[in-house]
Amino acid sequence: MRNKRETSRQLDRIDRNILRILQEDGRISYVDLADQVGLSTTPCLERVKRLEREGYIEGYAAKLNPQLLQAGLLVFVEISLYSKSADIFDEFRRAVIKLPHVLECHLVSGDFDYLIKARISEMASYRELLGDILLKLPGVRESKSYIVMEELKETLTIPILENPS
């Protein structure tokens, strides 16, 4: 959840290094983090807390193995709605947010309205997700699906530039 507080302060080199390291290892100890960025522990901890407070760090999570959790089938689904009214978009948004298999849902420009990323166990589960759930969401007119055959790259890591323009 993004903090609404706006700040005009620029991130310095140490802040950027902290963010890079925490993206790679969110469980790193403050002692080790401080050592890697060249600070003592207390100032490092203060910087991390400030980065959290200012919304640069939104949270910490474990990366799980989808194969071991019966979620090895990755699908992308394009969704088109019947209408472009604010009410329909809002109804769709409220309904799709509640779906546990939907990892991401983005309102996009182009030939369709939403792009959904979902993880499920197998093709039978996909047919259920599409036919019994997604196509029955409010305002859905049609869908187009893509079944992922091979995952080449999946990351949540955001590139952190040294000198952003």
C-alpha cells in the first residue's frame, strides 16, 4: 500500500543500495545490510524505516515455488467488457480482486480492456477458471487466453538507476 505522503527528497547512493539489496534478500539482517552499504546498524535501520514510511518499500514477501503448491500452470487472459462505463469497470474490479487464483489484473489500452495473470494446477482447473469464473464476472463480453509453455523470466525486481533523469 503506497504512502500518500509525497516527498521531494531524492534518494542518495546509500538509499539505492539498500533498495537493491533488500530486493534480492528481504530477510537480510540489519547488521549485514549495514555492512554492505557502509553504515553502522542504527543509521541503516533508520534509513530502512524512512524508506518504508515514504512508500519506497511497500512490504516483504517470500517467493514460493508454484510447482510444489499445485499452481504450476500459468495463464494470461485478455478480457473485453460489454461497456466502457465507470460502473461496469468498478463492478469488474471489485469482483476480480476477490479471486485467489488471479495474481495480477491490469486495465490496459488496446484491443481489450484487462489483462489477467493467473496460476492454477492444470488444464481442468483452467477450464473452470475461465468458464465458471472469469467469463461470469460483471460486464465480460469475451476473452482470449494464453497458456504459458515455458517461463523464461519472472521477477518483481525493479531496476534502480544510479542517476535517474
